Amino acid sequence: MTNRCIIIGSGASLRQNMWNISAKDLPIWKLIKDEYTIGINWSKNYFDSTLLLYTDYQFWQQEKESLKKLPLVVSSQDGFYGRELKKDWKKLFKYENIYLLPSNRKYQGLNSWKEGFYTRKLSGIYAITLAICLGFKEIYLLGMDCGAIDGKTHFYQDDPTVGIKTVNVIKQTGVGFDSKGRYKTSLYDNKNLNENFECFKDLPVKIYNVSPESKITVFPKFDYKDFEILIKTDPFKINQQEKREEFISLHKEYYG
């Protein structure tokens, strides 16, 4: 296992103020293409991460056809899948090409494989917990702003095809602000946001937030220029498919 993992969130900081080009053409993708990456939600539309992670089954309902085309998708167990397959969902660890993990509202450390992965329905927390349990010693958070950067909340904010989910036949978006100037993503209004990340502070794992303006203040912050220097100075050239197979083998080891 390489020592470094990069988690790709959806924050506008990923743009580095380059709103004059397509999100698919951002230089960050070329920089991290050979790294071990955990992409979250709609990052799949712009970058082929080592694995794609989501937590909300409604995301699956909206994106299931595109998810089927991805080499490795990870999500948390949910009663929804049990109802779909008419099985005991707490014993369901794989749904189509999606590898499911048990969840827990508290951080269980390396026992997460058995006790459940810490999520609180926050994909970023879920991804951090997974990266730690995979043995990474350095974790870099990209686009985990949890707020607006220059009035923008998401790096794909100019793409009308993403950031949308259908709930009870009604299309909803978590991108940007509503008519009253409030965040459409309720998490961003959470005054106790940082409390969700406190459990990661004193671990023998280095977690860096590559977003100087992020509302998450628990972790030391990097700017993109220093991050770029780090990756170029000490690059990892991993075999992506090999790493995916390692995850699948580990999943089978715990869940059969």
C-alpha cells in the first residue's frame, strides 16, 4: 500500500479560480492521475479515481446507469438495498458492482471493518475513515470547503447536469444558494461542523486540508501550489487496477 491517499470532494477550491475552462480540463486531474484517489459523488464525471464513494442511496437512484460503468464503487449499507432485493440489508455487502460497508455514527478506528465505518451521512468523513482503514499514513483532502469560495460552492457549479437528485419525483440540487441566499447544502450551515472531524485529530495519520479557506479547521491546511510541488517532487505511479483488486480482496476477507 502506498503511503498517500487523495480524497476528492466537490468544493469550488478545486477550480483554483479557473472558471474560464471546463471542469474536465482542470490541471488538478493530470497532476493526480497516478495517485491513489477516492472520488466522492459527481467527481466521477470529471476524473477516473481509484474508487468512487458515495453515501446517499438517492445518488445511486439518480446515477445508477453511469455507476455501472465504473471499475470500483463503494457505499454504505442501507435498508433501501434490502428492500430492493428483498434481503436482510444488514447482511448485504455487495449490490451490483457496489461494495457496501457497514456504517456507524461514531468513529471505530481500525475496528471499522467489523463495527462499521464512521459516516454521519457525510461522504467526506466516510472517505477519511476508509482511507485510514486501508492503511494510509498521509491523507490529502481536495475540495472539502464546506462553504463558498468567491460565491461558488462546487467546482462543477457551471455544469447543469450534475449536483442534482430526484426525491419523490422532484428534482433537487445542493449546488449554490437558494433565493434567500442560504446554502442549498444544509451541511454548510452547520455551526458544529468541525465537531464531526475531531475524532481524527490525535491519530498517527497525517491529514491535510488542501483548501486554505475551508470551514474545516481541524486539519493543517495546504494551498494548491504547495500541494502541486509535493506531488511533482514525490510522485506515486500506482497500478490503478491492481489497487482496486486489493480493495476487493480485503472486502472479501471481511465480508465473504
